[in-house]
Amino acid sequence: MSLGVALLGVLVRQAAAALAASDWDIEVLEMHHGRKIDAPSGTALLLGEEAAKGRGVALAPNAVKARDGHTGPRKQGAIGFATLRGGGAIGEHSVIFAGESEMVTLSHRAADRSLFAHGALTAARWARDKQPGLYSMLDVLGLSS
């Protein structure tokens, strides 16, 4: 996981907690290269989990991962996923908070795969003097809760 995605997750959780489910819809949008085999991606699911945590709900019963045909109106509190695949896109993720009169979008775009190595090296340097244990990128960023 990149440092940027870890930070995005924190921001998504905070925004979901601040914006009432009755007034704001949440959609997770992702784009990856055409050879990616899973959908939604692990990162998209992580962002959905953070949104659900912010709302104080479980993701599984609130996730909408596919829409086709006459789906009826959107269920209040649903967390939607839109998955795009094509070309050489490394990874783009946005979480859209859509209200009746405004939208807030939080996004991360990976421009180069080396960012994942950079994040791993940053985490390794951070962890070198830590006691054995389970840590996350949020610990590296000083944002663990």
C-alpha cells in the first residue's frame, strides 16, 4: 500500500463520519490496467471499508458492486463501487460523496509503480527500531487510531 492510499483511507473515514448517510451518497470509483483480474480492487475495497467505518456500519450488507438494468432507486446508506479497466492505468481511486447540491471527491492516482517500492522502503526505515508487532502504513504516517 502506498502512503498516499493510507492517507486517503483516513480522509475517507473522517468524511464519511462527518457527512450524514441520509444526505450524502458514497461511490468508490477505480481505474486499473486492462490485465487486472480482480474487481473491485483491494484498494477500492479498503476505501469502502473506511467509508463504512466512518458511518459505523459493516461494508458487506451496504456494498453495491454491480448495477445493470432497472435497479430501482438507490438504497439510503449504500456504498457503491464502479470499476473501470483499460490501457496501462496503474491505479486511480476516487471516493465521491454526493449530496443533493454538491459533491466532494477524495482521490489518489498512482503515476508510477515505483511509488509502492518507495512506500515499502519508507516503512522499513520507520520499523527498523520498533519492537516486533503488527504495524500498518497508518503507524508509519503517525495516524494510527
